[in-house]
Amino acid sequence: MREFAHLNMATKMPRPKTLTRWANEFKWLEIRENRMYCRTCMKWGNKLISCRNYSDAFISKGSTNWQRSAVNEHNISTMHVSANDHESREVLGDNFKKHIVQTPVPADNPLRKCFERMSHNERQMLERSFEVAYFIGKKGRPYSDFPDLIQLEKMHGVEFLSAYGHRNSCKDFIHYISDTIFNENVKDKLLRANFVSVLCDGSTDSGIVEKELIYVIFVDPDTFVPTCSFFSLKEPISQDANGLKLAIEESFRRRGLSDILAKMVFLSSDGTATNSGLVGGLITLFKQDMPWVAFVWCFSHRLELSLKDALSSEFQPVEESLRHLFYMYKNSSKKVRELKYLYKILQNVYDFANNQIRPAKSGGTRWIDHKIRACSQMVDKLGVYVQHTENIIADTSRKACDRDALIGKVRKLKCASLLLKSALFIDLLDSARKFSVISQKAEVNFLLMIDALDDTLLHYQMLHAKLKKDSTYVFEFPTVKSVLSKIEQDIYQGVKLTRVEQAKQSIAANVCEMVANIVVCLNERYGILTAETQEEMTEMEELVTKELKDGDKVLHNIARVLRTSVWVNSSTEPLSCEQLGSLFCVQITSLEQLYNRFQRFLPGVNFLTLENQYLTLVRYACDNMGDNVAAMDPIQTWRTLHEIKGKSFPELFLVVELCLCAPFSNATLERFFSHMSVVKTDWRSKLGEQALEDSLRIHVAGPNLSVFAEMYVSKCVTAWYNDKARRVHQSKRKKYQKRATASKKQNIDLDLKLSDVVHSSSESNSRSESESDCSSSNEMDD
């Protein structure tokens, strides 16, 4: 009592004796300056911001609600429970998770008894509701479709629980489905994985809200195969590096995986200064706590930027003409209708490659594919576009200024250099397009990407050598050759081309320089990855930017360690360890550099042990697998060797697991944003962050409906039912009438008064009528 006797008691403040009793019961309670604080929440306040129903009443402001219920509510709140978890984690350390896992569920637990009372029929009805909710999430439909689908199924004789047919129930079901899929496919495996790579990218949704998308790459501990999985979709508090870092950390913390973030070895994103900046970029902030993390610039972004730098000056006129054609027909159904009519007429005269009529868009997220598609459409339908534009010009009802502008556009389209450059653009980008297609695959195969990069660079180098020897080789390019074969007397698809010979000479004179620019630009962004000798490595380090050096060196070493195609013993006799060491000295050097960088994850491991394990494994593969090692996919080879020798060489396969986590492209993230525009439409622009993440997880990462019904639905129902007390036996609630407001009450009172007046007047009238009848009858009697 003496502890609180000095406080200035407010009118609503309890007595000191009551406060002393509260302090003894709630050890976290601290009372000062007529306010209540929570010691535990104050200590871990920075890590509680992302908690559900977060409030700073007991942290910074202090609570002035002196009711016992307020203290009890804070004691059982999600925020306080999370703070206690952080406190326990600090005390128990590595034993915290084991402590949580080993906590048994009491046999007399009310939720457990309640679940046991649920009948088999009721569980089946719940599973049907979950399947309907999953269908809605998979198709990206709004929650309001849920009651209609339930009603439709009831009309077909299917039974459902009447208490859970509302749209809010659908939202709740989808949340538990999303959590179950995440726990099964991502969380449980991440907890057993030794390394993780984080991929992040940002975009704006239909609600004009910036979203930061986070994917993770890890090696599946069950199959030893690298996996790329959707992790979280977070709205950062700011668009700078600090805001992005906080968003990533909160995403891991919200899932209870804060410790997993310390296992991050790679961070992959685009090359903006916010992500890759050496001064205040995202990678720099992470390296302050984790200096071993390497930044990887998306290969697809690098490729497009390289080609833009190499070809932008030469193809600027082509780009302008393509853009004009696209927007000319984009919003005009009349012009498209006229174009279709003209195309049907010319279809009997000329051979067209496809039936697409509208001009294609030359700009977009897939830069190479958009450019090739737009140029192909230009080459295939040039005669149709020119003749239709001339028909528009001949229309005298149009303004003179519009007709003059179209005349200038037609003059450019009739220039032979535009047609030949479009054809040349298609041929030059064909090899880069194949490389881009490989980078867009969902499969995580880093060596496949490196092989495609080597093939692409080799193709352009060989092409440059041929053109340097004979510049007329450009006329042997497939598309250029096809276009030239269709030009007869300077006429192409009925269009009289201008300056055909000058265009041919210009292309032959400039094509060698254009290919040389492509080679130079590719070396500036991929040079370290394709270097074979130390001299080439030193030369390429001078070309590439500082942001790429660190990450590309790590990727170069990983490619050497993972490549198993070099494990071929040409000698008939077995080689000794010394001979193997000299034969694979390059791989051993790369392995040593990886060991030095990531030594934190290899405590107590000597490099000599890794070297001996690597050479022993090479000898085993050569003796038992023979030439099949060179033919097999390296990822499959390492998986097979892990099944056989994983327990014998745990240190080596720990390094291999790290290498398999290497990222290379953010194409999966770009596709995810396309799905986001499908789920969060203009009609659902107010969809919340958690609801959007749940729907997208089902829409993107969820299995088909039959697999869900077989493997997941029962787990989802169990998770939903055990979370809190459910009333599955409850019947459908009645719809209560809304309470009348003050204005409505006044109107009702006024109506009652008027009805009383009318009623009283009617009674007086009836009374007077009866009196008059009585008087008249009396007169008759008299």
C-alpha cells in the first residue's frame, strides 16, 4: 500500500490496496504518473507493431482506463502474448521452439472436447463449405459469390451448415486455407532448411497502394530440390530502403520466422538504387547485420537494359512508327472494322503469316517479346496498314491538319529502311528471346540459366565475326531474306517503297557495329559470370558496375562448384587425390572462396575436410556413374548423390545446399503482379492486405480443387475449428430490425400523437351521431 500511497488519486482511480493486488497478480504491470504501463510490451515494443489490434496504450502513452477488464484484456491480447513469446525466446534461446512443440494439449481441454463432439455429418458439411470457399479464392471471385453458390448447391440437394453461409464466413475460411497451405508447403520446410534467399519487387495495385512482394528460395529438405515459393505481400511504410527492409522483417516476424531471416544468403531484385545502392540501398542495410549476404540483379532486367543500350539509337524511328500504329487503332472500333474488311480483300492476294489484324503493342513488361511481336506484325501487315491509312487520308471530311499528319506517317511507313530494320530487329533479338524465355521458367535451375547465357553470348560473338568478315551476310538472316524476296521492283504488298537500295546499303554498313554493341553491353552486365580464366575475370571486373561485382563473383564460384559435366575421367586407371586435386583445381578454388565467405554457417568445419569430401565424391561419381554424369542434369545429379552420400558428407552437401539457393530472375514475381490485377480489380480496390494475400496465395500457389479436397480440406477444417470455440450446431440467426434513431423516434411519437387525435375525433363524431339518433327517436315517440 505504501508503494501507491503517494499517487494523486483521480476520481476513477482505484484505491492503493486494489493497485497493490493488481501488481501482485500481474507481474508486468507498472504504475507511474497516474498511468498503467506494461514492462514486457515496452521492452519489445518495436517488434509488436505488426500485431493484430496493436495499441500503444500500455507502451508509450500509458493507460488511464482503471477498470479491471482493461487490464485483463491486455493480459490476453495478441500483442502481450507476442511480447511474452519474445521474452521466452530470449531466455530459452534455441530451446524455445522445442518447448512450444512439446507442450501437450490437455485431455480435458474444452476445445478438444468440443471438436470430439462434432459429428461426422457436420464435418462433411464444413468441408463442403471450405471447398466452395477454395473455389472462390482459386478463381479470384469476390466473397459475395459465396452465399449464392451455397444456395445453388442447396437447390441441388447438398447440405450445408446454416450458420456459416455468409460472405464473412468465406473470408474466414479462405484465411485458414491460406495459412494451411503456407504452413504445409513453406513454413514447415523453411524451419528445416539451412539457407534461404529472398526475392523482392514492388508494384502498385488497383487501389493505388504500393505493395512489396516477397518470394523465398530454399532447398526442400525432403527432396533436396530448390524451390521458389510465395512468402508475403506487404505494404511498406515508405518506398526507401529502410521502409523495404522493415517490410521484409515484419513479414518474417508475422509468420513467426524471424530466426529464418538470419539464414539469408542472397537478396535478389531489380537494379534500382533503392535495392542495389552501395551507400543507402537495401542490400547495404542488410549487410550491416549480415555481411555475407550477396545481391543478385535479375538476369531478365539486365538483358533488356543491355539490348536497349545497344540498339536504342538505331531503332528509334521503328519504335515511333510502331507506337503510332498501335494507338491509331487502340480506341477506334470503326478503324478496326475497316481494317478487317480491307484485310479480307487482300488476304486473297498476299500471303500473311497470321490472322492477327490489330498492330501489336511495342512496349511492356516483357520488352523483348513485345518488340518482336510488334515488328513481326509490321512486317506481315505493312501493306494493309499503309493502304488503310491512305483511305483515311482520302476522306475529305477530316480536318486538314489531321490529314497532313497522316501523310507524314505514311511517308515514313513507305520508307524501305523502316521495313528492313524491323526485319533485322526480329533476327537480332531471336537469340536473346530464347535466353529470356529460359529466365521466365518457374524452375529454379541456376546452371541452366548460365548455360543459356553462354550460348547467347557465343551466338552474338560468332555473328559479329561473320559480319566483320562479310557485312552482306546480313541478307542471309531469315526474316531479312524473306522480306527481300517479297520485294519486286520496289513494291512490297502493293506499297511502293522508297530508297530500297540505300536502305540495304545502310543496314549492311551498320549491322556489324550493332552486333558489336550487343556483345559489349552483355559483357558489361554478365561478363564476370561468363569468364573462364583469371585474366578474363580481371578484365570483366573493370567493365561491370560496382553493384554487380560482389554478387556475380559468388554466382561464378557457385556455377563452378555445381557443374558436374566436367566430372569425366578420360583415363582408364583410377586417379589419386593429388591428381584429382590438380585436375579440379578451379573447382577447389571456388569452393574455398565460398567457404571463406559463408564460414559462419560452417562452424567447426575445416576446408581440408570439404576438399577431401569433394574429391572423394568426384571419384565415386566417375567410378559408379561413368559418362552418365556429363549427360545428366546437374540438379538431378546432386539430388541422386545426396540420397546416396548425403549422410557420409554432411559438410559438403551443406555447401551444395547453399549453392542451390542461388537466384537468377524475378520473372515469377512479375507474373504474380499480373495475378494481383486479376484478384484485386477496380471493383475490389478496398480489399485489405491480409485478405488480398490470402486470396493470392490460393490463386497462385494453391493446387487444383481435387488435390485440395484430397490433401488439404481436412487440415483446414481442423485448424479453423481448433482456433477458438465454434458453434456448428447453431441455427441460422434471425434478422433483427434496426433500432430507431432519435429522428425516427420523434417521427414515430408524432405519428402516435396524430393517430390519437384522429382516434379521439372519430370517437367524438360517433358519440355525437349516436346522440342525434337518440334525440330523433325520442321525437318520433312523442
